[in-house]
Amino acid sequence: MVGKKIIGLTGPFGSGCSYIAEKILSLKGYKYISLSEILRDNIVDKDCSRSDLQDKGNEIRAKSGAGFLADEAIKKIDSLDEGKFVIDSIRNTHEIESFKKHFPEFYLLAVWASKDTRWERVKGKYNGDLSTFEKDDKRDKDEKDENGQQITLCYQMADAIILNETKIHAEQTDDFIKLKTIVERYVDLIEKNAMYEPTEMETLMAMAYANSMRSSCTQRKV
């Protein structure tokens, strides 16, 4: 555990988590591990639909524990030498809790993009079927099942949220450079390579977060 830095990524499909992991964090030396790939390794039909994959994920969490996929990733990381790792496809709060409990230096980044933007990115995988996308997307956000998809709750546990609204075609575009700069800023803070003054938005969000702690709601502090 000592000496290992872990960045977790959470966000709805099409938000750009895998893109950030592969195109930016990998170049910063972070080894890639996907919970979705671990899930696929535990099922027979590797080419199943997203809905079927959601079903299988829920079944495995119910059978082996809600943090099962995270625990499998932890085993992989523990078997490797000291280093830096990025964990993609975190979709359940118990997975976050497993990582936080095991790794002192675990940081969760949430990636956000609007539904319209994400649809444009993934509609080819859905053969243009918007209704199926919307059904999967709704389920992905806020299943009431403890073993289900809980992206909304995962967002609330994130250390930072990255906005990723633009459609990036090439790595030398202004949009890519802007996204890369934002991600690398967080990496610098995580690795303690640099210090930054909070932006105006970050300052206001910190104030909003502090005020949310006054909420009497036991489930969500808003």
C-alpha cells in the first residue's frame, strides 16, 4: 500500500472517463485498471449489451459483496510494485469505500458531461436508438439497489469534478489542451508537485459545500 497513488474515475458512460485515463493520465505514468473489464472477465458473454452488463454487475455485487470489483482491482494493484494507478468505471459507493479503506492515497475524480453531449459520443454504439440510451442512462445514475449503479451518489463522494462538454477530435486542439491542463492541475495537487490558489468557482463551491453540512437530511447533504 505504501507509496502507491490511486486515482479513481467515476461518471456516466460517454462522459470521458476512459478517454482521460488513456490519453492523459497514462502519459503521467498511471497504470490503467478498469472495473468494467474485471466485470467482463467474470461473465461468459463478453459482448453483451450495456443493460446486460448492468444486470451482471448487480448480480456479482449481490453474490460476492458490493465492493467485489474494487476488491479484485486491489488484488491486482497489491501484486504489482509501487507505482501509480488509475481506476476506471467506478459506479458503486461501496467500491469507493473499499479503495479508500485500503489505500491512504486514493483520490476520486468525477467526470461530467450533459446527456446531449454524451449521446452524441455514444449513439453509434446504440445504433441511433435514443430510447435505449436514456433507459440505460437513468438506471446508471441512481438505482435504489445497494448493489446497483449509483453514479449520482458517487459524484457526491468525489474529491473534484471535471467538466468535459466539448467534443475532442485530436490531441492538439485547444479543447484537448484545456482538458489536459485541468486534469494535470489535479494530478499536481495529488502528487504534491505544485500549489495552486483556488479559482473563484472552487472557492464558491467550497462555501456551498460547507453550508450543505447544515442540512438536516441524513442521506444527502445539499
